[in-house]
Amino acid sequence: MLDKSSTTRRPRVARALAAAGIVAVLVAASLAAPASASAAVSRAELALRWAPIHYQDVDATGSHALSGQSDYVTTVDFDGDLNGRNNWDRAGQAGNPLAAHAYYSVLETSTHWYITYFFFHPRDWTDHPFFETEHENDGEGVLFAIERDGSTYGVLRSAVTVAHSDFFSYTPVGSTWTSGREGVDGTLQFQASPHDTFQHPVTAQEAQGHGLKAYPQYDIVGDGLVYYPSTVTETPSDGNDRDVRYQLVDIFAVGGLWAQRSNPSLFAALGTFAGDTSGGCGSGTWTCSTNSANAPWGWDDGDDAPGRGEIASDPAKLAAEYFTVPAGLARTYSYNPYAGAAAALTEAARTAPPVVD
């Protein structure tokens, strides 16, 4: 991790950036010259401004914990390749530092911006021997709806988080949005960052299974990490580092995660990461399941009205289902790269088997 008071540890960060491989280059390009969201602010700037301060609980016990590293967030190519079937095996190996990143996408209508943040772990793991499953790769996250009120960054009205195969909805204090077909599950809190001048929403993930909710519905118990949004990446110094900067990666960057959606080494199906049972996944536990993690366009809460992946690909639809919005919601997108694959996403929603996640 970068030393906050000196430059003596910069070589370590250089190794972390190198380990991020292709994605690190894409991040730099995206933040340096992002596509324009409006004349006033870019999509990358919007994503950075609203990116959450993220609490990650860490469990260092058990043979699959990697002394806590199994709970670090990173990129899908932290090991220098885009092979989803070796991520469990290579997590924690020398030369593969788990540098902190989060993926994002921004969709636009005339009334709102919708920003999805996706946190990736190489392992979904457990230290319980009975009735607990593990799987390679783990992807959960949050959708923020930002009202375009004429200010530079708009105003955040709601959040919907992904915890395994369930969604949870939140509104900040003072939001004009209220419950719709789904009840609001809690209040979205804000916190100041030591690395910029903004109040950021606060999210949290549990250890092992990495379900994500608004803080403090999950909280740090014992060891844990606090990740802060930034334009640089840091690798935690240990499993109890309370100031780790994470870098944002545009899902829609050239050659990025969405562009890799048909790469069979990374994805077993549209929106489903490829994962196998190698490297000891499942040993000493109930089982290790395969192909059991989703990218945002595969997230699904099966008993809710929005279809598989629509939290990312049609967030205005999800917002209209989950909330009552007095000012109304435009449903036509002025920017939505998912739209070009609408037919394939619909077919995947119809045919894709449920995953563990």
C-alpha cells in the first residue's frame, strides 16, 4: 500500500499496478480522457465523486482465507490474465498482489444518471465444513440513482445493493424517493473521505461470502479494511488496514469487462464468470460449485419483477419498480452501451441457470 506520509514504498505500488495487467492501462486511459456525460462533468468524474467508501470485513482463519487476503477486492485479471478458471488458485501467490479496484458503469437518461459499482473477489470461501459452499470468483455490488437536478454531480436518491441472490434497497436522509413495490430496507449513510472533499455513500461487505449492503447492515468484526475511492490503487498492508485507496475501472472501456463478455476463458455464459474446482476449492467444506459468480449484467433477485441483469442494463426500470419517485423517471436512455446486446441479454435471462453467488 502507498505510504501516506512518505514515498519509501512506491516500488510496491508499482508492482501492484503492473499486476493489474491490461485493466490498469484501461483505467488510466478512462480517467484521463473519459467519454463526456455532459458539458459540465464526465462519466469518470461522476463515478469517482459518488464511489462509495467501502467497509470490508476480513476473516483470517481457515485454510482458504489466505491470512485474510481472500477478502481483498481486486480486478478479474489481478494475476495478469483473463482466465477466470485460475483465479482461486493464484490468489495469494507471490507476484499477484490484490491491488484494490472496483468496476463501474454509468448509464444516462434525461432525468438521472445510474452508476453501478462492482466489487470482485477471486474467492467466495468458507471455513465451515458443513452445508457451506465455495466457488471461484465472486462479484457483488451496488446501483446508485443520481437525479440530474442542474448541479454538477446531481443528488443521490437511492441505492440497491446485491447480497448473493437478493437485492436490498436504501435511501439517504432527505431523499424524495420512498418505497415502491419493494420496501426500503434502510438508510444510506454518508462519510467524509480523507482523500477528497466529498461526502461519499458508505457500503460494506461481509467476509467469506461477500454479500454487500449499506453500512452498517454489514460491519467490520475484528480485522477489516476500509477502502476509499481514488485515482490510484493500493494493496492493503495487512488484513486490518483502515485506509486503502481503490481505483475505478470503466466496465465499458475499450477491451474492458463488457468487451470481454464473450471471452470463454473469462465467462462461461453471458454474465456468468467461468470457474472450476481446481486449487483446493471445496476441500474440507460441503462443496465447490462451478460457474457460480455473476457480472453486473447477470445479477438477479429471482423473486423481484426486474429481470436478470436489468439492475445494470435497465436501471430506470428497476428504479421504477423499487421506488416511488414523485418527480418521475425518464425511461429512454441517452447513453446505454448494454442496449446493443438487448436480445442476447434477454435470451440469457430466459435460459441461464441460477448461480450460487
